[in-house]
Amino acid sequence: MEELVSIVIPCYNSGKFIRETLDSILAQTYPHWEALIVDDCSTDDSVAIVEEYAKRDARFRLYRNEKNSGAAYTRNVALKAAQGKWVAFLDSDDVWFPEKLEKQIGFMNEKGYAFSYTDYCRMEEDSTERGEVIIGPKKISKAKMFCYNYLGCLTVMYDREKVGLIQVDESIRSRNDYAIWLKACKKATCYRLCETLAKYRLRKQSVSHGSFKKSLKNQYRLYRISEGMNGLRSVWHVSWNLFFGALKKVFYKKKVKE
């Protein structure tokens, strides 16, 4: 029996990009998937586009929040609805390579892994590739995961039967994908599949963009609220996050030869 993959896709005003995202799912060489698209009250044509795809292929399932609630709540909705053995993550403006699911499931089944991620490249808003690949450590323990988020959200997959249902604090408006990894790493070590299997889109208006001060505050809130750490431990982890973030820029970014 083929193993089902549940693809978690939060969506907000992604009408300009979501066709490319959904087409990359349709192009997967592994056909046993369900795409759970949860729209967070988009004001553009995102919903109409997803409805168009859902009419063509029942594997696309659209959910709509009653009010704008943020990515943490939105991902929680999809995670509750997931029916697959595997859970994979893809944002509504990013893209997978055709063999992404097939290769990653094969890698995890062969090695007996329950949690993994892959390399990915970065592209501009207009889909122009930047000529760089983001990689990471081959093995990420719980301790290492708490020091820094090495995972590109669009590359992550875990075994739902082993990791279980994950729900994160809905007040975490930023870093909520990292909040998921911090819970998953308590159940399973994360391993890297050393292949570039996805493309991350850089957007000027992305939630992940912002001032350095705001970034520190969001990181602190992640440890303080999502993980329930006291203030001192939260500051300690934010400090390590800054240190390993600097190292990542040196050791975990590769230029791609033309």
C-alpha cells in the first residue's frame, strides 16, 4: 500500500505565485498526496485559483479561516486535517522539484528516519534563481535544533505516526514553522537529504523580513511562549541563535556554478 503525504500549505494573498506552487505539486513523480491549502482571508484571487485546481484534482483540499489568524493558526488547521503517514510543508509562493517527494520518502524509508529536510535554492519574486543553495548539518539533534533553525520550511517532512499531532501557540505570528520543528525534534532526530529539491521565493513583503530588533523579539517570544522557557533561558537560546546564524552564512550557503 502506497503511503499518503499530507502537504501543509498556508495561504495569504498569494495569487501572483500560487499557480506555480500548485503546478509543482502536480508535477511530483510521487502521486500519493493530499494538498491541504488553508486560506487566511486573502483579499486577492488566491481562493479562486485554489478552487480552480480543486475542481480539476480532488487531491487539492481548500480550507478557509473565518478571520485572519496568522500562519500558526493556519498551519494548525492543516495539521489537524492531515490524514497521511507523512507530513510535508510548502508555502504558497515556493516551489518543489518534481522528484522531491519521491526522493525524500525513499531516503526516510531506506534509513528508517522519521524527520528530515533537504537542500534548497533561492529565487527572486520573478522566479529568477539567485545562483545559491542553502544547506545544513547532516544530523540535527534536539540540542542542535534548539540552537538554530537550519531547516527550510519548504523542505521539511516527518512521519506523523511517530511524531504525532503537532499544534503550536497561535500567538506566534513569526517563527511558527520553527515552533513546529522544536516540538518534532523531541520525538525524532532530523536528518539532511543532501540534494537540492526545492526553490524558496524571496519576497520583500514577507513576514520573515523585518528589522533586526523585531527579529530578536520574535525569537525570544518563540522560546518564551511556545516552549514555556523562563526569561533567562530564552535569552540564552536567542544568543546561541545569533551565533549559529552567523556560522550558517559562512558554512551553509553554496554558490552554484553557471
